[in-house]
Amino acid sequence: MVNSEYSKYLKNFNRNPPASPSSLAAIQQVGGVPLPSDYLAFLAEVDGGEGFIGENYLMLWRADELISFNQDNQKNQYAPGLFVIGSTGGGEAFAYDLADPASPIVQVPFIPLDRECMEKVETSFLAFIKGLSET
């Protein structure tokens, strides 16, 4: 059961079962900087999924997918410090900007996956989900 704060926003979101403790530990090693605790708590209950949140389609990747994508050398060459967590289901990625001490969630096109093209979306995972439901 996902945290009641998220439940009202995830009515049309197909959720995966919780991430394993080993997967959660492994993703902590990928970015080199601790991921925000609210996002890790979410993965401990919902290991990604996809569906509509409000009018917006969201794909959140499973912990194992996060590991493989975020270790990709080309991603690190063109977008260092970004930890991609999912997408719009189209050409836009959502990521944490781990180069920023506040670790905001940003949106960036997959092509080019470049820090210069990113746009700040929210400062917390709950605010990100809530914001999607309102647009």
C-alpha cells in the first residue's frame, strides 16, 4: 500500500510491487550522491510503473532499470550529475539533478540528453507527483 499522500494522485497509475532491498542499495551506488529519501521511500513501496497522473502520462522506471540506464557512459558524458528516474512516455526524461545540492527534479529531452536543455520541475518527489496531477 502506497503512502496515503500519494494514493489520491495514483488512481490511474499501474504500480509495480516494491523494490527489493538489494536494488535500493544498488541504486545508491550509481549516482555517487544519496538520492532523496522521499523517492527511496516511494520505491520501497512502488518500484516504478506507468499511467496517467491527471492529464499527464508518467513512466517511472524500476530500480533495476535505473541502475542500467544511469550507469550508461554516453548518458554520463552528455548529462553528468543527472539521475534519470523515468519519462513522459515520449521524448522527455525526468531526472534528479544530483549536481545541485537541493537535488531538484528536472525535465530534459532524451535527444539531446544534455544539461543545457533541462528545465527544473519540482524540489521533492511528492511535489512532482502532485504537480503532474494539477496540469
